Amino acid sequence: MSLARNVDLLRHLPRMDGLRLPDFGASADASSPLQEVTGFGDNPGNLRMFAFVPAQLQKPRALVVVLHGCGQTAAGYDLGAGWSTLARHYGFALVMPEQQRINNGNTCFNWFNPEDTARDGGEARSIREMVAHMVQTQRIDPRRIFITGLSAGGGMTSVMLATYPDVFSAGAIIAGLPYGIASNLREALDGMFHSPARPERELGDFVRRASNHRGPWPKVSVWHGSVDRTVNPGNANEIVKQWLDLHDLPMTPMAEINVDGYPRQAWWNKDGETLVESYAITGMAHGTPLGLADNDQRYGVEGAFLIEAGISSSYHIAKFFGLTGWISDAARKKADAKSPKPALTSAPHLARSIRAAVAEEQAESKREQPRGFDLGQIITRALTAAGLMK
């Protein structure tokens, strides 16, 4: 099936059940903190680039690429998922690619078209060029580059992790699909609605064939609503199987716990570093889960495909990327100003008093019958001389 026919079919998808997509507008609006970047390099996928760089960046500098879902824009998804607020709080840069209707009638990233899903081709190459531009202009540490996306953006996140595993340290796929399961729209729809199970080795081979890279592989966090009728929840299991095979990890989870009321499974390496994790958001439909974060902050705004679920996926993903431990200089100074200062005046006097008490005790021991030091008496004298005991 040709790209032209795929685009034509996608243009009619809003009439299909389960894929009624809202129109969020064409691009970032005036109130968005995102800034459009032009001339960032080769752009064979004809995507737009939006970026956000906060005033303070943690060191070494980090970058998160965020991919919106169908019917959304960079600014709309940023507002809903709260990524620029997170970036400001924790000091990392953002790139938010934006699809254009000329490429896809529903502004979905073309995660299934061979022209867009191969290394150094189409939309995948355009996103890679955006990353390279940020590394050069913002001095981003090449070891601290991450990616996440929702729905078709989640499918394209799988594409980027598979085709550029040497670029990304970790990724997070929300209501997305594994890499390599579709090369045309018919196969894409089958994967979305039915998610046929495949052997883990076959899934891993899809990724191994996408580049010459042979490891280490990126870490992966997987999120999916249990009642998603747009992208079958079985895709979460297929994504997990794909990356467990690449990391040579067992299918049985090494840990199963509840986080904010939802089951999380995790797998780690011999050093205890989590390499694959999976959240099942029970009772949630298609979208990005929102909620209060561990730091009592709320990131994002509820809307279409942005669902209040009592768990902040954006925050937990940033934490999985290792980005939430940083505190800005301004916040640190503010915290220091609120903290009571310890009394420093008594310490020097106390030290001098202890030395004087020891000297006095030594002199007395020479004058009198040898009796050894009385440590309690020395401390009492010193505290009294320092004005700390009466």
C-alpha cells in the first residue's frame, strides 16, 4: 500500500469508531513556552521542531524528546502532559516535534510507514536531526538523551529507540505499539485493534535489524490503560517482550508493586538498575495518565486523551530517566533561607574551654598524687566556662 493511500485512509479515520480525534489547532499558540526552531538540519520527514530550554539546566545537561498523539499539537500535548513545567522545575531541555497535516490528515506520526521508520530516513531522520541540533547548540550531554510519546507518538518512540538505540539512553511509551509490527496501514490497524501475540525473539529481531547497534540497549518504561479501545492494551505486553528479549531478561517480573494504586512490574540488571518497567493503569481508556506527583505538584491539564487517573505519568517517567533529583540554585537558596542557622558562637569558646580545662587538669595532676583524668569533670568545666552550664 503506497504512502499516498495510507494518508488518504488516515484522513478518513475520524469517522471510524474509537478514533474520533479532536482538532487541537495547527501549532504552538502565543501562550505556550515552546519556541519553534527552523533550519535545524535535514528534514526529510517534513516535521516542525519546537523546543523549550529553561533558564537553569542541571549538569550534565539533559534532553527529553516528547511526541504528541494523533489530533494533537506540540503545544497542546505540552500543556496537557505538563512537560515544560517539569523541565522548568528540574532543569532539562525539551524537543517537541510536531506533525503536519500535509504528511498525515490526523497529524499522527507515521510510525508504520517504511519511508519514515528506517534509520536515516523520513520522520525518524527529522527527529534525529532535531536532537543533534540541541546537542550542538545547548551542549547537551549525549549520554542524557531520552524520548517519550503517546499513541502514534508512542509508536514513533518505539521507532526512535529501535533505529537510534545509540542516541537514546531511555524511552517511555504511552499507549503505543512495538517496533516492526506494521509496514502499511492495514497491518497498523490490526496491531492497534487486535495486537496479535508474537514470540519475544521475533520482536527483538525487529529491533536488532533496524541498526548495526548491538548494545547496550536503552531502558524502557511502558504505560497503558487497561480499557483502551483505540490501541489494544495487549501492545504493552508486546513492547515489554520486545525489550526483555533485547536486554536478555526473563519474562517473569523481578518485582510487582503498586504505585499510586496501580500495578507496576519491573526488571533489572545485576547491578540493580531497572531496565524495563510496565505500568497497567486499570480502568483507564486511551490517553496519558495525570495526577499528583510524589513532590505534591500537579503536572498537566486534563483534556482529550489526557486523563485524570491519580498518577502523574510525566513525573514518573522523568524520575525513571533520572531527572528529578536536581534542585535549582534559586530553590536551594530559598530552602537555606528558611532553615534556622545553627548557633556558631559557642563552638569556638567551647573548644577553647575544653583545652583550658585539660591544661588545668594536667597541671593539677602534676601537683597532686597521680590520679588520671576525670573526663566528666573536664567536660563540666568546659561547658561552664563557655556559658552553656551553670
